[in-house]
Amino acid sequence: MVRPTCKEIRELLNKVSKVFIIHHWDTDGVSSAAMLLRALGNEKVVDIVTPKIGFYEFSAIPKPDFRVDTIVILDYGIHGDEYDKYYLSLKSKDARLIVIDHHAVRSPKLSNIVYYNPLSNEGSHELKYPATSSIIYEILGMPNDEVMKSLYLLGIVGDLAPLLKVNNVMSCLKHIYSMIKELGRNIEELKELSESIDSCYRLLDNACLKEAVYVGSRDGINGLMKLKSLIKAKAKANDLINDAFNKLHLILNRKGVKLYELTYNAYVTSAIGRKLAELNPKDIIVLLHHIPKLGKGYIYVRSMSRKLSTLREKLTARGVKVGGKEYVLVMEYVGSKPGIDQILTIFNVVRNEYGVS
């Protein structure tokens, strides 16, 4: 694995002629892809896609059907061994693989992979790089371009929306509020727009996501706020989220932790988890979301008031594959329900580390 500097990444990107961009399906991933597309131009970017929505593994990452000199993967949040497998699975090794991310995950080992992630292996503080869009903005030299600035801010708001009311987060991000004000917008508008973009993946609508990248690249948040496909997606996704919320079951209620279960055929895990955390700001929320049509589900852990870094470390040490950031963790499972051992492991660590009875 190659660990470059921002300047070295910028120089590599300046040399590309045919690039294949793969981005995570959420607002930060869309914003980051739009920024890179704007910087490189349509003539250099041969296609922009997401991994298979809802799946976090190398086999879910698309491969180019044509010759390219560079593959860039943005904001995907998987561990490095999955990137190693992806690279080895490519038919041609001529293309350079560049990965840019901000999740707290392990780095890849292969020297062929150019990997830029300040948070990998606990390398930096999350609020210094609150979104992949903040890393892209830095790599591109912090351009004085309103569209770029608006996308940079949108990615941050998309990732941090549930935490923007937490005092220590707000104090670290005062410059973000100032920049949003300079653009003639406010934080609530960006939160609403983020919900609209995230609605695309909740509906498993790849065409909606691709349109958002191209419109965002050209017109920034002003264009995205007028995009009819996003407006329609949000209305439809809100109906799903409200319906799913009414089907939640509270399985365990202890001081400091609540366990909910949901069986629902839509990818609304993070939306439901965020809403539960906002309604219970002092508790650690554990959500078991089964998605039968995907044949899998997620264990989603979120807190508004407690950092979950220790929980992630303890679970990883026990062999549990965990993704996420300081205030949110996600674990996948295959089948109808997770094993009871996995749930007990999570609760034993919560009890021991956070003093929950």
C-alpha cells in the first residue's frame, strides 16, 4: 500500500486520462464524486457508479468494462483486506487503484493500492476530517469555487447531521456554519437536501444517484435543490421511513441502552437509527434491521452522547467485523437474523465499557 500526501494524490489525479469513479451511495459519497468530476471534467471521467447498495464487500464493487488508467473509490468505508481482494480480482492490473476515505478502518496491504485515509488505523481525529468531501476539498487545494465549496459543505452536513446539536461538535465546526452563511444558505437547507439525496439509496435508485452527481458537479447545491428526481425520492422515502418506524419492536430497555428490532424490505437502517438516537440522546441505540429481499441485515449502533471508539476496538478484538465512526457502528450479517452470540458480545462490551446494567 502506498500512503501519499495530498499533493501527491493531486499530482496523480492531474495525470489521469480515463478514470472510473466508484463512490458510496450516501450524501458524502455523492458530494465527493461530484467534486472529483468537476475537477477532472467529463472528458476524463468515463463512468461514475456505486457499489451494490447495501453491501460492504469487495464483490459488490463494480469493475470497469473498458480500459481505464485509473479507478478511484470514494467514501466506501470497508477494511483494507477487501480492497486487496478487489485489486486481485481485476482482470487487468494496468489501472492504478486510488482509494480515498475517512472511516476508521484498517488499511490495505498491497503495495499496488494508493490509499489516502487520515482516519485509518486511528491516524487522526474524526472532526478534523468529518467527511470524505473534506478530504477531496483539501486534495484539490481548497478551490475558491462556490460549487466546490457547496459540495464540500453538503458532504459534511450529510455525515454529521445527527450530531450538529452536540456542543463539542458544534464548537469544532464553527467555520462550517460561517461558510454556509457566506453561500447564502443555512444548515437546515443542507440537512433537507442531504435527506433528499439519501432517499435515492433508500429506494435502491442508482439512476437518481448518478443524476445527483452530474447535476451537483455542474450546479452545486443550488441545482440539487431544484432536482425533481430528488424531490420525488424524498417524498417516497419518507413514507417508507414512517411506515418502518411504526413497525419497530423495542426488545430491551435498560438505563443507557435500548435494543430495537425491525424487519422491513427497504434500506432505511441509518434513517431509523438516527431518528431513534435523536429521540433518545442519552442512550446507546442498537437496531437489528432484517431486510429479507437482500437476504441479510444490519446491526446498527448509534449514540448522540457517547463516543463508540472503545466499543469498536473491543468488538474488533473479539473478531467482529465492524465499520463506522466515532458515534456510529455498523455490522452486517447474512441470513434472517444475527447469531445470539454476536448480540451478546455487543451487550457485554456495552455493559463493561459504558457502565450499562
